[in-house]
Amino acid sequence: MANKTHFTVVRNQGYRSTEFKTRQRHNERQNENYYNGDIVPERSELNVRYQRYLFPDGTPETYEDSFSRMLTAGTIAKRGLKPDAKVFAELVFDVNTAYFEESGGYDYAVKFFDEAYRMAINEVGDARYILSAVMHADEKNVALSEHLGRDVFHYHLHVAYIPVVEKKVYYRKDCKDAEKAGTLKEVIPQISHSKKWPIKTLVERDGKTININSYSLLQDRYFDHMRTAGFTGFERGERGSTVEHLDVLDYKIQQDIKRLADVSAQIEKKEVRRDKLDEQIAVKQKAKATITEVEAMGKPAILGGFNVTADEMKKLKSLAKATVKTDERIAKLKRDMADLQDELNKTKQSLMDAKLEANHWHREFTELWNEVKDFIGAIRKFPSRLREFVSELFRPEREQQRQQKHFPQKSHNREVSR
């Protein structure tokens, strides 16, 4: 493990408003069950909190509450945003697990991500825009734990934030006040993931102006920032194909992790759909008339029964019809939720199967390595004998080539004269 090359990686992903709850449940460890079976809830108290907004009574705000409060206060603005635009994002700062094991474990990881959080504030632009920042210390690295024979945990930092850019608004040139024409009118803290992280951005390199992906520049800044802060022993990650950096086992595990991430994303989408169904059911249930409302209608008649006004009768009929329709919709939504739960269970099973397959490849590689390591050791120890063996192996072929050179076969072809 000591000879392994370590790599820094920072990922940035944008999300829509429908995904507030899903990201919060994962980051803040609020799920009852996790698609990542390697999370150890008993260690969640070791997770380090760097930022989270609180209500006056000390209870944490939800991501959505914090977002709405900032909108109301004018701290951020949705001006010009499309309904399905990405309104928040998440930075994940990472280094492969073995790096922290070699450098000091949990305590070293805390110091490392303290500094990474300071960089995150610079990247976001203002700490006010950060909804949450937490270092996870409760996710077990199964492969490395099996290799070392003890529990090893993968440390990484999640920073959920609102991507804000300063949009400058100028007075029109035909403004009535000639002195103001063309001057700066206001600066709007506009939410814009695409402007915060453009696909291509112009930079100067070697005297040339070139287009570079903004995420690639983010990788550069993360690597340079941590090295400048005194953290060493790693290289910049994701500069090209991961194959050129990883050995066979690591590359196989990397591919399995990517596949697991895809399955995890599917599960998260299904959880978002389930949240929407929950909200729809709540809306429909609120639309039903309460018993108290109905009992309050009408007045007792002299000869028994009740006298109901025309307006009350109209409202009762309307409520009755709405109730029937609502019951039908609720029943349909419940059936949809049951189907979605079945689909979710199947997807979770696919995830478990994929993890079993990853473990299988790990065992296969270990067995193969045990078989060949003695042979490789012998080759390194006795290279001269290997050369003799190879020379002897190819000696008949070389003898045959020499004979053909000195005694070439006679050609049986005859030239045909014209």
C-alpha cells in the first residue's frame, strides 16, 4: 500500500429544487436505509460539521428552508431562471482511502478537510451561500478493510451550496436621466449553475488563449491549494484515463464503483418520485372536508331533521364529489407508490448484486496474485536464469532461421520469355 500513488479528486454536481430532500437525507444521515450498505450508522457521530443553518430554537433548517429564506431576504435571486433549472449544487472533495491510512487516519483527515472547506468557501464565493458542509467518516472501504484485515473508513467532504454569480444591470442608454445612461444600476446575486460552471472557459497558457473545461480548472485549483497548504503525497486526479494510473484490481473496482453510482442515481431518482407522490397525497387529503366542517352545517328543524341553506347544500354536493374523486386519486397514487416501492426494491437488489460482483473480482485478483507473486519474485531475483531459459526456448527457431539464410531453397518457378 505504501507504494501506491494517491490522487486528489473534487466533483461538482448541480441539482434541481426537487432534489433538496434527497441530498439532505444522504448528507445529513437522515435516511432509515441507505443504498450504500457500507455506511456504519454507529460512526456517524464522528462526521464533522462545518456549516449548517439553524432556526432560532437551535433545530437545523432544511436545505429548502435555507434556500427560501435567502430568496425572501434578497441574498439570492431567481431572476431569469427556468422552472427546471439547477438551483443548488454539491462539491465533493476526495482522496483515495489509503492516503489517509498512511498519513494519520481520522485526525489527519479532519485537518485535511478543514483546509479543503476553506477552499470550498473561495470556490462558492461567499460562505452565506453554503447550505451544508460535512465530512463523512462513517463509510467503510470494504476492499481495503479486507486487504488490511481491519476496518478502514473512507473520508470525504460534501459541500452543498447555491451557485451564485454577480449579474451587473446597467441603465439603458435611452434612460430619461442622461447622467445615469449606461451606468451601473444594480448588482444581482443571480442563481446560475451554467454561468458559475461553464463547459468551456478561456484561459491563457504558454502565451495562447485556449478553451478549457471549468471542472478541469477546478481539479487544478484543488490540487494546488492543498499542496500549497502543506499537504503532500498525492497527485492531481482525473487528468486523463484512469487506466494509466491504476493497477488491474483498482481499475476493476473503479469501474464497479461507477456502475454502482449509476444504480445509486436511479434509486435517488425513484426516491424523488416517491417524495412527489407523498406531496400529492398530502394535497389531496387536505382537500377532503373534515367531519367538523360538515357537522357545523345546517340547523335543527321543528319537525325533526335539519334545514340546510342553498349555499350549504351546494357546498356539500361539491365536497361529496371532490371526496369521491380524491379517494379515487389517493387509491391510484397508493397503487403507484406500491409499484414504485417494488421497483425500488429491485434496483436495490441490483445494487447488492453489483457489490457482490465487485467483491468477487477482488477475491479473483487476490487468488491470481498469490499464484504468480512467487514466480515474479523468482524472476526479479534470478534474471540471468530467465534469460537463459528464454534463449533456450527460442534456440530451435534461431537455428532454423540461420539454415534458411545460408542454404536458401531453390526456386521452382521459371521465367517465361515473351
